[in-house]
Amino acid sequence: MSIGRERQTDVYVQGMSGAMPTVPVDFCSLEERARSMMTAEAFAYIAGGSGVETTMAENRAAFDRWRIVPRMLRDVEVRDTSVELFGHTYPSPFLLAPIGVLEMAHRDADIAVARAAAAEGVPMIFSNQGSRSMEDCASAMADAPRWFQLYWSRSRELVASLVSRAEKSRCQAIVVTLDTTLLGWRPRDLDLAYLPFLRGKGIAQYTSDPVFMRLLLERVEDSELDQDRRITLTTLKNLYQMLENYPAPMIEGLKSGKALAAVRQFLNIFSNPALTWDDLSFLREHTKLPILLKGVLHPDDAKLAVEAGMDGIIVSNHGGRQVDGSVATLDALPGVVEAVGGTIPVLMDSGIRTGADIFKALALGASAVLLGRPWVYGLAAAGEEGVREVLRNYQADFDLTMGLSGCRNVGEISAANLLRQQ
């Protein structure tokens, strides 16, 4: 039985005894369930976008502009949803996008996601802003596939250290996020005056890194944290959160001042707006793993990525979280695919909410896609099991969409399966 029919049958048979799915299948219902389980700050951080969120809306509108044209009598009884990337075969054409600060969604954070991804055979891209170290996540996944996302910091030594740790954690690729050298203007977070990193959240990859921890012993310049020295109950609460997230006994973090220093050092070193194409050679020298550039939207940048010797591209606008009014990723995808001319794989993310969305992205040239908010909402709603159900639902939805459209495998999906609405 195919994964689509198997999932459907399981849900309906369980329903005969009154058992409902652990998490809602419909995305909007899933989002509302997650909202009810999260703090206002956590939900705003995960769900929000930049500006008035027109990019988020356009990501969805772009999918609606394309319609699938099913073909009949194609013998789709046996289907294969697998894809191959960089010599590895994955059971479905999607991976888990790197999303940071998962402790805001669920106490088990990245570990729950790692276990769920491993159980369902879906590659997880470890976030550079993880709430748990990549080593702990890798340990929870055994031999299951995983990649690592890199935010290029101001310290090249730290960049090299993170990549080395990713290799030792048996990651299969490095994903360099290019579009977050500065944080976008995000009104939902600003209205709540909330940035999780200031509370010591989402910096586990740093506080578990030997280079970063050595830098704590060196002089740290004053940061934005020093501009407001008022002591309030909120100040004390935030200090407690810093101590709670620092990888040492709380009293040690308080006495040494390292918990606060770690947050300051992170703010000083996190992003590098001066990054250029010339810097990519440094990364190429420090790893033999495939390198993908995430955040490419312009065909000319895609050509530069190929010229720089990169191994793949992820067309992304960061889920609408960086530039309000940016081009939708599905609209940018065909131009990027054409620019690289089949020389390297092109993946995409942002706005994917159904199996039909995955089908449309593949039809327009994507080798695979990255899922983001849906599985985070599954995590918030029901922890590891919630993530597993979301992944099974997407696997089933895509499998059935592919079969009902007349395709037996991913290779048969093409632009001929789509019609653009006027």
C-alpha cells in the first residue's frame, strides 16, 4: 500500500474507535492549535513576517496562480516519491527547513524534531540558532540524514569551527543562509519588544562551541544590552532565563557573569553584513561537504553561485521574514532554475502548505523543497508525535497528489502538469 493510502486508512480506521489525529491536518487549524499552546511572544516570532507581511501573502498567492492539470489512465498504482541529492536518496522530496529557538515552541525543542525526522526518514537541517547543540541532535538521530545551516558570523575562526563540528556530526551538506546578515523589520516582535536571543535562547550552537567559549574570555565590547541599566522584575526574569540557558550551573553563570557575556558576545559576532561572494572561497577551503546557498532569488546571483563553485541553491525569502514586498519564491524559482541550467540542484522554501504546493514547486524545476512553519506548529501542538504526524501528512498528501495527477515518480513531474492562471 502506498504511503498516501496507508496514512488515509490509518486515520479513518482509528476514527472508527473515536480516535482523532493528534494534530489537525488542515494548516490553518494546525496554526490555531499551535497558537493556543504557545506564548504570545513565541507565536509572534514563529508566525510573523517583515513589514505588513505582504511577502508572506505573496508566497501563498504565487502558488494559487498555478493550477495542476491531472492526466488520466497512466497506471499510477505503484509510485515512487523518492529524490536523490548529492548522492543520497531521500524517501520524499522535502527536508525540514532550519528554524531556530525551538524551545519557544516546545520544551524538548530540537531533540524532539530530530527524533521525529529520523523516525520518518526526512532530513533535518540543524539550525545555527538551535536550542540544542548539533551534537545532541545528531546523537538522537543515529544514522538518519541531517544537514547543517550556517549563519556566517564576524569570526572566520568560529565559522570554521561550526563547519568542522557539522562534519563530525555526520551532516551531509552545509546550507549557508545569505539573507539574514541583518534582521528584518518585524512588527509583531517589535510590538512585544521581544527578541529571544537577548534571553539566552537559541544560542546553543554558540555556547557549545570551543571557539565561541574561548572568545568569552577575551574582551567583549559594550553592546546594546548596556544601554538600559534599569533593574525591574522583567529584568530579573530575563536574567534568570539567560542563566537557565547557559550550559553551566546557574550559580556559576551568575558569579562569573558568563551567561550575560555569552549573550553579548553572540550579539557582537552573530551576523556579518560585510560578507561578499569572495568570502565563499574560505568556506570551500574548510569543508568537502556540498555547500548550498539559501536566500537566492535573482538569476544573476544564481549564476554567481555556480561560478563560485557552490553545489546547490535554495530559492528562499526566509518565509517572508526579511524583506517586505519581496518577490515570491515560486515566482523566482523558474528564473533561477534556468540560470543554473541543470548544473546544480535548486531547492526552494517559503509558503509551502500542502502536498499540491510541493508538486507545483517540483513541476517548476525544484529538485526538492524545505518545509518550515507547519512542522514547528506540529511541535508546539504535540511535541515529537506532532512533528511526526505533520511529516506523515505531507508525505501522504504529496504521494496522492502525484498519483492523481498521473505521475508515477518525481521525474515525471514537469511544467506540462501545470497551467498558469491569468
